[in-house]
Amino acid sequence: MQFVNYKNYGKCVKLSKGGKTMLITVDVGPRVIFYGYDGGENIFYEDEKDLINKGGEFFDTNLQGKGIWHIYGGHRLWKCPEYLDTYYPDNSPVKVVEENDSVTFISDVEITTNLQKSIKITMDANGNAVLEHRFVNKGDCATSRVALWALSVMDKGAKAYIPMSSENTGLLPNRNLSLWSYTDIKDERLEILNNAIILQQKNIAQPLKIGTFACGPVSVDVKGMKFCIEINSPKGEYGDNNCNIETYTNDIMLEIETLSPLRSLAVGEEAVHIEKWSLTK
């Protein structure tokens, strides 16, 4: 681990193993703002021009001068269900804790949700990674039902593959699809097969989002590399009509979003959601 300055993101932690590099912001976020081969291209979208942000009366009234929310880019941790408090402005410095082969990035407690978020990252000898996302309830009462929501913002040209079940379940359904109101099911970027959803990022401004309960690792082809995300989905109730994987795109980027089950957290209780990343050429 070493500290470096990266573009306009300020101070970042650099992790390098197996010929691959990861940069995590610590002046804001945290965001895994870069992941790629040493000296190579970034698989993630970087919002250097601040094209994607959110503000308004809710932020001015409830967030005590913490500013507006910025996507920044890269990989982040959010709260599901998606309300205005999901867009909590993470514009403050992040606490960094190094322990053995792992580094943990801890945000301030959110004043609207009383959640403290953290991401613990461990890279293996091949430069692949395990990301342990955590919520801790730092309030004085139980939370509403929430899920951990991990989002990876892929750069332009990305193509996502989300596997769906091909199990023969007889008289019972074996697949589900969740569609957002702005999604056109006939959109040229979207292909729904019997066993997979395929979404291609293109220069089309109309947003598109679709979700499902995926039955295996998700993969993304981007810039000649293959990025894979594997999650372990425990039994439970999932948000957005039972989705553990969602994908969104517009003319700027493509998101791969993984979710944990919904649950209420008692005072001091924590919830964890783990992603396993691999990157190959």
C-alpha cells in the first residue's frame, strides 16, 4: 500500500499485485476509482467533469452543509431502497486502516441514515480482489429495512453479461425480470436470452435499467479485458422485485450493481456484502 495523488481526485491509496493496480480515493468517497493492469487502461468510468451529480432542497435542508452528491466514478457502496437519502454526499476524507494483507476504507456516519459505511479490500497474488462492504448502525434506534448496494461504474463501450437460471422447475417460474419505467424493452442495447441478459453501452442518452436474480458470476467486457464479479446471495427478501443484480446504462457509462437481502439493523448491528473480483485479458 502507498499513497499517491491521482488526477483531480486528490490523495488515493494504491494497491498493486500480480501486475494489476487499484486506486481508492481517500479525500472523498471512498471510490475504487481505478482498476486495471499496471500501466494500462482503467476499466472504470471517471467523472472528471462532474457530469453526474444530485442536489436540491432535500440536500440543502437535511445535510447541514455537506454539499451535493457526486458520482465521482469507479466503484461505490450505496443504500437500497433508492430514496434521496441514498444520495448521501460522501465528500469528506475517509479513514484508512491497514491490517495484514487488507486495507479498510471507512466513511463518516451519515446524519440522515445513521449508517457508517466501509469497504475492506484484499488483493491476492494474481491481482484479483475481495471487497467486503459493511454497514454499521451508529444510531440510537433500529434502522428501516435496508440492503447493501455495491455499484461498479464501467467505462464507455462496456458490455455486461448477467446469467439467468436455466433450471427445469416444472410448473414453477425459474427467472424474473425487473424493468424501470424509463426502460424500453425493445432498446437496441438490450438482449434477453433464455439464460442471460446482455447489455451494451452505446452513445444513446436514454437511460435503461433492468434487474434479475442472477444465478452466477456477472462479467463485463471492456477495453479488451474481462471483469467478473461473483457474489454469494443468502436466502432472504431482496429489493426491486427480488433482484440481486441490476444493470444501468446511458450515453456515458454502464453500471453493474449487486445487492444484499433487505434487513433492519439494531443499534450497533452490522451487515456485510462481499464481492469477489477478477480481471483477465
